[in-house]
Amino acid sequence: MYNSSPPKAVESSLADIAILPIENAYTGSFHKSYDILLSHDLQIVQEVQMDVELCLLALPGVHKDDLKTIFSHPQIISKQNLRDSGVICSARAAELYGLNILECNFQDESPNVTRYLVLAKTANLPKEHDQYKTSVVFGLEEGPGALCKALGSFWKRGINLTKIESRPNRGKPMRIRGTENLGCRLFNYIFYVDFEASMTDVRAQNALKGLEEVASFLRVLGCYPCSTTTI
Ligand SMILES: *[C@@H]1O[C@H](CO)[C@@H](O)[C@H](O)[C@H]1NC(C)=O
Ligand SMILES: *[C@@H]1O[C@H](CO)[C@@H](O)[C@H](O)[C@H]1NC(C)=O
């Protein structure tokens, strides 16, 4: 176990990879994960999509009718030998904690997918023929159409965007316009964009050149394939 956070452990070579949940199809983006992408010097090397499949687990020999309480942490009922309690988690947790599965797949909606990003110290060498996504983060100068010009760089080259997210620009969270004090102040943002192209693709390289011309900063967070299997 590490004393530092998983991304820090990868940065200091204590771990090979860190896995960040980035988005759920129903609950949306994990904002803290977006901030981690910017504050650490790591590369996205893979996206993994996992279906959320919830199960009700209990100690061996316990039946549904015995249950009085339902928890969400399996350690609790296995460690304390609680025979009147169940727990909601994944089927894999049953194996890990020696519990029985009473029922599965009762989540509100299926498929309910969570996307995870795998981070490593060294970037992938993207393969030309595979389907790769690329993620970037950028800031913009002020003015009308700034975001439109930035995204237009992808549109002009026929590149599909799969996700856009804005977060506060922590380096400079507010914008001061002249000396006016109109009561309402302006907030400053940075933008995260995922697009469907590999960095080996000349269209992607040109799109980023175009984006660079209108961006106050631009960083490529990674170029990576997607898998739907478990890690
Ligand atoms: C989807 O999964 C997330 C993460 O487990 C959960 O918070 C959310 O309630 C689920 N939504 C639906 C509609 O099943
Ligand atoms: C972009 O998205 C459209 C609509 O889903 C799809 O038909 C097209 O093949 C995609 N283009 C590329 C280059 O991936």
C-alpha cells in the first residue's frame, strides 16, 4: 500500500499505472479526476468501459428474509460476522470477501457504463490502424467565438469530438475586465476535449496546430485505445 495518491505513486515509479474513474453514463463526469489529469505529469494510455452490475451479497447461509440492514461496504459484514445484514456491490466482491450472492443485476438502468482512464508515466506509441482517441486540455483567450474557433479546428478536418468538459482555471479562476466593477464577476475556464483520431493521423496533427493558434495553452493528455473488458 502507498501513502501517496495513486497518480503520485505512478509519478514516483512506485506503481506502473493508476486508474481514474472519469465519467458515468448517468451521473456524469468525475470532476476531481479531470483536475488530477492536469495536476500530474502522466499520460492516458487506455480507456476502459465497465458496466455497473450491482449484486446483493450476504454471509454464506444467510437468506434474503434474514436481512434487516443493507450496507455498501463488504468488509463490514464479513469482519463483524453480521448475519442480519446484506451489502450492495459487485459480484467480484463476493469472491474477495467470502460472501454469497443473493441477487444480481437489479440496478435501475442497464447498461449503466462507467469510463475509466489508465494513467502511466510513458505515453503509448499509437498504432496507425487501430481506433485511437486523443485527449487534450486547453485554455482560451477572451473574445467572441473563441471556443467556436477552437472546436472548428476539429470540424474543418472531419474529426469527431466525443466529449467536452469545462473546469475552473485554478491558476487564474477569475477574469478582471479593466477596472469595471459591475457586481457580477467573470469566471475563467479551461476545456478538456476528447476526439476520435490518433496522433499518427495528419488530420489530428493539423487540428492541434490550428487549436494552438487560438489557445492560451494546450497539452495533450494522451492518445489511447478503448477496451470494454475488465482489467
Ligand atoms: C449508474 O451507476 C452509478 C455508479 O454506480 C450510480 O451512481 C447510478 O445511480 C447508476 N444509475 C442508474 C440509473 O442505474
Ligand atoms: C464521426 O461520427 C459519425 C456519426 O457517428 C460517423 O458516421 C463517422 O464515421 C465518424 N467519423 C470518423 C472519422 O470516425
